[in-house]
Amino acid sequence: MAQRTFWKGYLKLSLVTCPVALMPARSESEKVRFHTLNRKTGHRIQSRFVDAVTGKPVPDDDEVKGYPKGDDEYVMLEDDELDAVALESTRTIDIETFAPRSSVGWIWYDTPHYLVPDAKVGEEAFSVIREAMKRTKTVGISRVVLYRRERAVLLDARDNGIVLWTLRYGDEVRPEKDYFAGIGKAEPEADLRPLMDKLIKTRTKDWSPELATDPVQNELLAIIKAKQKGRKPAKAPPRQVSEGNVISIMDALKKSLEPRRK
């Protein structure tokens, strides 16, 4: 089921503008969610903001953002001060920069959204921008306020629409060289390569959503269903964990290629 629109505005490239709508490309509504209850009464437990020193609840009007400047010292920022640094327009995705599609590493991609024209009158302008990015194999880079925060976004033309990705900020991504530089560059023995290639080939299949199912979710639903019917949930078998103490890579590959027993 298509999700409802959560953002409407305009897509703009120079003098070309069209009305657009934005929907999240992923959904978490099907995930099992729990409430915290009082075991004795069965009632839900409420969360409240309380003063860390007095222990008294703090009214909404007295809550304010604070930036730590020392031990128990903060710089307070009011809502109007935070709003002053926001974008002038929160309803326009103005593409001012393009980048080769292949030049943006996967690690910068954050959350996907579907961007579509919001009216028939804007479909032509939308398609002009979309097809131009396809022909030039580029993605558009812009900024927009989403989830009450200014975000850098990337626009990627896909099929008849555009996928808008929020991007991670530069200070959120750690350089991979800090972690990979110390790994040795040992080359595998020539005899191991065909065995590894064969193992990968036997386990290769076309991508489908079923390859990313959540087994924990399925087990939780089974437990909930059993409890709803007044039955005792069946215990799931313990998950097998490999010790990883491989003595011979060659022997391990040969054993992996043996027909699996039923």
C-alpha cells in the first residue's frame, strides 16, 4: 500500500519549476512494537521530563535546548534563535549542483524517499529534469528541511520518478582508511580461487525482498499469536554460531561445496 504524502513543495532547476510530493520509501509500521507496562496493574507507563536536581516534572513551556560548555553549565538557545539558522524556504528543492552518479559512495546515503509530480500540470517539467539526469548519468544535490532539520539531499532519477536520499553530514562519516589501512594485503593462493568462485556461484541468486526478511520479527509474531490463543509459546531452537577456528581454508572450502544433507 502506497504511503500518504508527508511533504509537498516545489522542485526547481534554474527557471524550471514543478509541484512535487514526497513519501518515505521505507516503512516500519509492520514492525513489532511494545509498550512499557506496570506488571502489577497492566497499565501503560508514562515518560516525563523531570529536573535532574529537584526531581520535579518540567512543564513544556520551560523546556529549552542547551549546549554544554562545561560541567553542569549550558548555553541556552531559544526556539526563535534555532529557527533563524534554518533555510529561508522549507518548501523548495532547488538543484544548484550536479555530481556524477558513480562518484557518490554508498556510505553517504541515509534515508530514501520517493519524489513524484504533485499535479498533471507539473509532469512535463518533472520529466525534463528527470530525463536530463538520466542522460548525463548525474545526480542532483540540494538542501531542504525534513523532519524539522535542514538536510543535504541527493536526487537520483529512477524509472518514471526520482528517489530523494537524505545525505549524512561530513562529520558523521569516519574515513575508511582509519580502519582498513592496517589490514594486510595477503593474496589468496591460486588453488583457492576456483573453489571460492564455485562456492559463490552455488549461492548466487537474483535479489528479492525475501533475502532481507527478519527472522526475529517472525519469531516474535509467533510468540504473540500463541499467547493471544492462551497457548504456551514454543521455544525456538538455539541459533548455531560458528566458532570461526578454521584450520585449513582449502578443507573448509571443499567441505562447504559438499552436497548439503537433509
